[in-house]
Amino acid sequence: MKLRIYQLDAFTDRLFGGNPAAICPLTEWLPDETMQNIACENNLSETAFYVPVERPDGTPGFHIRWFTPNIEVDLCGHATLATAYVIFNLEKTAASDVIELDSRSGILKVRRDGDWFVLDFPVDTIQKTVQPPALTASLNIKPQEIYKGKSDYLLVYENQTDVLGLEPDMRELITVPARGVIATAPGDDVDFVSRFFGPQSGIDEDPVTGSAHTTLAAFWAGRLGKTEFTARQVSSREGYLKCRLLGDRVEIAGQVRLYMTGEIVVE
């Protein structure tokens, strides 16, 4: 069996920036083990698979699933952004400028807006918490505050320099009971910056983490007293995002660049 595969860089306007993701369009689901093996073989932070479905009103929709090299996850922003690019620009199977994707996190909408794609995700709920001992042991710079969202810890720092200076001990960090850890601070040229560490999910540092901005938007709305933000994830590849908080939803916008189209053979 031969399958189409695309590799794209998400949340960037330049090739070799942002966060790479592999996208596999399917007509029906493969066995979970096969999809996990493909994701492991790709060795990217995320591989997304999607199948077409018919919406209740008869219009085309899609069902999406995301896999790291190690596990299936509930939500992934950059691979959803890349999937939208594939559906709109490469497979050309969208019926309008808005698509809907069924997922383990509910219905996700993506809107095409010129060269930008706008994700509509559920906002995270966060609360202040005590720092787990393993997290304390893993950090070379102590945060000012710590919060816990649905799946990640959020560490708040004084400035962008502190976030850039983080060098976590991944052997300690991997034992923290969470999907990953977000570090954030006010940005030098944007509203806020962040980094995301997720050895628990198979990636030491994720280049750009769209789903983390469901947590970041909730935090910075309260801190800055506004609902629209510019954001930069300051990994070595770097990514730029625009966020807008809309009640219990958050819009996360970014651009995508196509790197590779190909075919994989699955026996």
C-alpha cells in the first residue's frame, strides 16, 4: 500500500523555520500500531493523519489524529495548521474557507485568511500550583510563578533573557507527570515569548507549540488585560503566532511553508 505524505514547516514564513510536521491523508484509518510506527519512522515532533467525513449538513469535514514518535496526543496546533495547508492548497478538498476537524479535543475549526491559517481551539484552564520536586531539580533558572493547565505546567519568568537561558535537565524533566512544560515571559518585540519542553512526549524541545498557546492566551489575557496578542516561540527554529481570546475559545494564527511531498510504502 502506498500513501501520500507531506512535510511542512508551520508557524513560519520561511523554510527551515517554525515546526516541521508530517501529514498523511487517508481514505480510512490504518491500525493504530501502523500509524504510530509511521510517526516513529518520521521522527518529527508530530505526524498527523486525517480521513474525510461527512458533516451533518452534508458538507465535507475531516477527522484528525496526531502522533509523536512515542504516543498519540489529544491536541497539536502546528500539525493541525499544516494539515489545513494540505487540505486547502495541496489536496484541494475544502468546500469553503473554513474546515472542521473532529478530534479527541472536540470539533476544531481552521479558517484560511490569505497566507495565514487561523486555528479555533478550546482555551485551557489554569491554576496556580506547587512546583513538583522533579521540576525544581530539572531547572537551572527558578521561575517567578508556576501554574498547571489540563496537560502542561506553565512557568512564568521575568524576561525573555531568562526564557532563552533555560537549559533543563531532561533526565529529571521526563519524570514530571505532564505532557510537557511551557516557559514564558514578556517579549522584547512581541507581547510574550515561550519555549516548550516535552521529553515525556518524545521531544526534548518542541520548536513551536500551537496547543501551548491555549494555555498561554489564558494566562496573558489576565496579566495584560487584553485579548489579542503577538507571540514568538524562541526555540532555535523560532516561530511567530497571533492569538485572540474569544471566551472559552482561542484563535491561533500562523503561516506554513511546504518542504517535501512524497510517498511511503506500507506493507
